[in-house]
Amino acid sequence: MFAILVYDVQEGRVAKALKICRKYLIWVQNSVFEGEITEARLRSLKGELMAVLEENNDSVIVYTFENSRYTKRVTWGIERGSVSNII
Amino acid sequence: MFAILVYDVQEGRVAKALKICRKYLIWVQNSVFEGEITEARLRSLKGELMAVLEENNDSVIVYTFENSRYTKRVTWGIERGSVSNII
């Protein structure tokens, strides 16, 4: 499945969150990641991430799509990260 | 169609970008918006937004989905904004 992950994390924990997310997904913009991922890997990403984040202070939203056939992505302004060619 | 908009905008322009995006979509997290939107309204959102942003410094990514039937959203940690009950 295709996933988009966005996090809003306290500054002191951003570096760790970034490092973990980059192992699983592609960084496309400040605190935004995307890419193909399996349910199992998404579960382990969640486990690793929530082990370093604070449940009551930090926020992570994950959008998942069974297939990206109906998905389009456009960028206005500059392209910050590399973008997966999946959509 | 359903849209997710994420922006990475220079601090001095965030307030304007936030105000414009909130007219069209629902704020769900720091620099993340989602909701149903028509092609026409997405075009006018783009027009308004890019009139206040700097094409070479600011970045906006918009994911659009023909329908949100295949889309799921989960939040890990705290829920920052109100979330549309569309997905």
C-alpha cells in the first residue's frame, strides 16, 4: 500500500523521528514522508517511532491507500525532497 | 475529490498561508490540511496561495484522490486539529 506520513513533533525529538521515518519512507518535505510500505513494516515503523516520541505531546498522521491508482501529487513552488515515482 | 495539502513555507509567510488554506480545507496538523475540494476551488486556492508565497523558496505539495474509498487515516500520539470524517 501507499502511505503518506506527516509528523508534528517537539524540536528535541525531530532528529530521531526523521532518522526512523527515513528507514521506511521517502522524505519529500519538512516532516512529510511518502512511499510504498507493507502493513508489517508500518507496524514496526509505528513501534520504533512511538518509542522515541511522547504520546501526549507529539502527533503523527498516516494516510494509507490500498492502491495509488486514484492518487495524484502536485508540487507548487520548489521540490524539496526526492519524490517517489509511484504517483 | 479529496485532497491533502502540506506546505513548508518561510516563517514570515506562514500566517498568510494558514489563513488562505483554512478557507478551502480543514487544518489537521502543523502545515497539514485535508478535505473535499473541487478542481475549480483547488485552482483558486493555488492562485491565492502562490500570490503570497515565493515560488523559489516555499514548497506546497497537494495529494488528490478521485475518491477516498481506498484511503485510511490514523493518528499516532495526540490529535492536533479537527479531522474531517471523510476518511
